[in-house]
Amino acid sequence: MDMRVVVNIKDNKFKLEDGAIIRAKDLGGEFVIEANSSGLISLAKHLLILASDKFESGEHIHYEAGIMLDNESADFVIEKI
């Protein structure tokens, strides 16, 4: 399977792909992120944008239930160090 994904770093907006589903579960000693293909592509783009030189250490993305995540998800943050 040949897949190509374009990431516009200049845009630097953390949008979700159409149809994206992302869920996060806190299982105590383990944190699980589940996503469909569109959700995984969205997360990958977010990580690449955050990794760019436009963002400094300490900058972060909030993932909140009902906004970027499925309604029943645990909230989480990804922060650049």
C-alpha cells in the first residue's frame, strides 16, 4: 500500500482529518490511544507539526473528550521537550 500524506507545517493548525475517531483510556498503569486510520493520520500530522521549529520546548497540544477525542475518552496532553 502506497500512502502519501501532506503536512503543511506553515499552517500549524491541529485539525482532525474527516471521519477521525480518537479514543484515549487510562488503565491505571497503562495509557492506551485507539484511533481509526483518519485519527492516526491526524495524530501523526499533529506530532510532525509540534516537532517543527515553529514550536519550542514546553509548547503542547491538549486532547479533550468531546473536542478532539471521543466523548468517553480520558483527556491528555502531548508536550514538546
